[in-house]
Amino acid sequence: EFLGRNSADTGKNVLIEVERFIEGVALPLLHTVAFGVSGLLLLTVLIYANVIFTLSVIAILSGGYLTAYYLVRHILGRTGERRHQANTGRFKVVNETFGGIKEIKVLGRESGMLAQFDEPAKRYSNSMSTAQIATMIPTYALQVLAVGVVLLMAGILVITGEGTVKS
């Protein structure tokens, strides 16, 4: 299996892709667990206070979360593939450049090599920025949805008289 692979690609995958896994999967998973524990505690208090209110909020937020998850998953899948291809292109040009640096310098072909590097570098940076934005938007959208739902439900409870303290 290793005979058919380029050693530069294997090294790139080990160094770069592992870092992307940590940033894109492991750290978000740890954050999810931390928020899950605090969310579970909050959920316990809310259920104790008002079961119907809590179940309504859970249903709305779950729908919003699932929608955001599937949209972001689709975007990140396509973006990840583009990023991988662009990164492979960048590494290929860099390896070719350093492999033939003497010839490139003697023949004055630096600008040609820069031009070859430019296109995959732009695709790589575009895919990285798209991925970063795509991972941030759902968090903010769900926070806005959560605050909006809680305010709406609190307003409904106040209007119906169920959210007021009776003396």
C-alpha cells in the first residue's frame, strides 16, 4: 500500500489532517459534552418548574438544532473535500519547486511556480474560511432561536396568567 503512495502526501496527511480532526471534531465534542451537562441541569430545573413549557422549548430547539446540523454537515462535507484537494495541490507545487529549485532559479521560472501555487492556495483559503463560517453560524443562530423561544414562551405564560405569581 505504501509503495503506491507519495511519501509527501502521507506526511501531509499525518501532520495536517490530524490537526484538522482535533480542531474540527475533538474540541467541538468536548464543548458539546460540557454544554450538555449544564443543559441537563438546566433542563431538570425547567421540568420541575413547568413541564409543558419545557417540552415545547425542547421540541422547537431540537428542530432548529437538527436543521442546522444537517445544513452544516452538508456544507462541511463539500468544503472538506475541496480543502483536501487544494491542499494536495499546494503541497505538490511546493514539493516540485523545492525539488527543482536550482533549475527554477537558473531559468528564472519563479513567477511560473508562483502562478501554479496561486490557484490551489486561493481554493484552500476559500474552503478554510467557508468551513470556519459554517461552523460558527449555527451556534449564533441557535442562541438567537433559544432566546427568542424562551421570550415567546415566557410572554405566553404571562398573557395566559400561568407565569405570574398569585398572592
